[in-house]
Amino acid sequence: MLSILQFKELSKDEKLKQILDKGIVLCSRNFANKKVFLYALDKFYVEIWFNQNMDSIENILPFTTTRCLKAYLDKIDITDGFQ
């Protein structure tokens, strides 16, 4: 299991490999011409900021605080859990 500190030390390509191999995509959102993807990875979350105009990844941001999840709360559909 990779810690968030170990993840931060990885190269961009290594981070992407970890996310794509072991991450679970939870949600996405649009923000200022960017598509932001939220992944769960081990015991932390990771955002991938994708610039749609440039067709490139601008940033990969790991975090552990639930405060950063607020931008996604209205996007997560939990209705299946209540049926």
C-alpha cells in the first residue's frame, strides 16, 4: 500500500500508473476549462486536472481532507443505495 507521502514523491508518469492501476474513479467535475477527475487510491484521494483546450494533464493533486470533497458532493448519486 502506497502512502500519500510516497505518492507525492513519484514522477507524473508513475503517479498516473498508480492511479490507473489501483485507483477507483469516483466522480468528475468541470472547472475553468478543466475536467477534474476524483479518484480514491489506498487511503487518500487524488484529483487529476485535465486541460481540455490543451489536451493535457495539468496537475495531479493528492489529499486526505474531506474539505476537498465539498466540490463533488452535489455530483455524487447515492439513490441506488436506498432502493
